[in-house]
Amino acid sequence: MRLNIKKDFLDEFYSVIKINAEGARKQSGCLRFDLLKEEGSDTRFVLYESYTSGEVLDYHMRQDHFKPIADFLSNGGGKIIEVIKANGVDYQDK
């Protein structure tokens, strides 16, 4: 997921994304949860999450640790630019 965060809301963003990341990483079925800052920008980020299934992702989005980031985005602190959903490929066994 690509995000654009308003400059005045960066401190709040880092706070709520930390809550989300810590909760997600403890969640069964979460394989990765990484935040990347786009090169050359202080306000554009890529949130890279990987779960064992779509059901696990749906479960994640219903948890208390997800609510702060959802509220942050819905209250105008930033916006989602793009969402990419994909399935992992085990290329090592091919």
C-alpha cells in the first residue's frame, strides 16, 4: 500500500503505525509488516504487509491495533494512494 501523509501529521502517523505494526507482528498469520519511506520524500510511504491468507488480513483489520491507523486516515491525516493485493509465489521449489 502506498500512502501520502500530510507533513504536519507525520509524528502522529509514526505513533499510530507503530501501534499497528506491533500488533500485526504478534498476530498469527502475519508474515511481514514493514514501513518504507519513498526515496526523496518525507511524506510518501510504502506499507508492505504479508499474511498467510485473505482471511488473516481481514481479521487483522478488525483488531484494536488497526483502529488508530484507520481513524488517522479517515480523519484526514493522510491518504491511501494505491493498494496492491497479491499472492506469494514459492519460486524456490520450481
